[in-house]
Amino acid sequence: AQTVTQSQPEMSVQEAETVTLSCTYDTSESDYYLFWYKQPPSRQMILVIRQEAYKQQNATENRFSVNFQKAAKSFSLKISDSQLGDAAMYFCASTNFNAGGTSYGKLTFGQGTILTVHP
Amino acid sequence: GAVVSQHPSWVICKSGTSVKIECRSLDFQATTMFWYRQFPKQSLMLMATSNEGSKATYEQGVEKDKFLINHASLTLSTLTVTSAHPEDSSFYICSASPGQRGAFFGQGTRLTVV
């Protein structure tokens, strides 16, 4: 079984500043994927970034980057140059690798972090 | 690519009636889809895994007779909330995965039972 923990219920940041959201996970699997999803007020879940556990290099998508510490089972999200549109609830999630590919969509979610961006 | 469409976006129904929610993968085939329930400011709770051509797999505590799932084609899964009651009011979200890229979600359905 997998567990994902987000210990920050709420975070805030000033526009143009940088903020880091924390996430820890636990899994007995050797192959797995980690994700950050954003859920704005519209409640549409949007994939922000993903990390493959076997890759040591941290994933980056424009202003979003992760700090993946496999031994510590830590997967934090850094948002640089924060924008008002970044305000949302952010979820960390994990899924196991499955040779058949059917489990990629079965995600285990953290509790979520509400991010407020101040102008 | 990887678009998942969910319909309707919101629905209001009377207590005791049934409501059907559709989830479609528009540009990929999905042998497996997932249904989640979410309460305000809380995380997503997996309800069931929808399997094309076979029975759905329900998570512990989810009433299979209350939440009927049908996955009749590679692009469509439906969730029917039967004999709905006010406590079934919630936000329901489906997802599907085209593979290693991750899971993609429908827009969600806000169900209100009056």
C-alpha cells in the first residue's frame, strides 16, 4: 500500500516570490511515479508535473520544479515567480508502475495544500 | 492530447431518484477508469475502478448497489447513483490514464440531492 502525506494544510506567497510545498510518501514498490496536481476554484484537476522514481534528475516544467529525494521519500514542489493564477489547492500523488499499464491512473493522494497568492 | 470529458457538470435531483454521470476519454482508449468523490477542501477519495468489459472493483466501504458502474466501451464509463439521498450530495470526478504520462481528470460533477 502507498501513503502520501502533505503536512501543510495552507501556504501563502507574495506574487513574484517563490514557494515550496512539501510532500512525503511511503511505498514498498521499486517502480512508481509521483505527481503534483493543481485544483483551482473550478475544481478541474490539472497535472502540474510528474516524476519517475527511477530517474534521479528532478523534473521541471517552466516555473514548476520538484526536489525528489528518493531515500528520504520526499517530493516537494517549488513554484518560482508565483502568479495570481497559481492560487489553488495542490495535491501530491503517487502511483505504482504496472507492466500492463492499467494502474497508472490509480492514484494515492495527499491531503492537499491550499496555496494563496497575495498581490 | 489526453482529454477526459465528464457530463453533466452539475445536477440537482430529488431524493429517491437515480442520476447517471458519464466519463469519456476523447483522444485515447482507456480499459480502466477511476471514480473519485471529493468533499469541500478535502482530498479525493477513490470509490471504484471501472474495468472495460468486466465488473468494477469497489473500494472498501463503498456500496456497490448504491453506486453502479458500467464500462461498456474503451472510451466510456458511467456512474449511476441509485436512490439518491441528501448524504450522496458531493463532487464526483472521474479519471483515465493513457499510460505513463499520468492520470487525466474530467471536469467533475457536482451532485445535489434535495
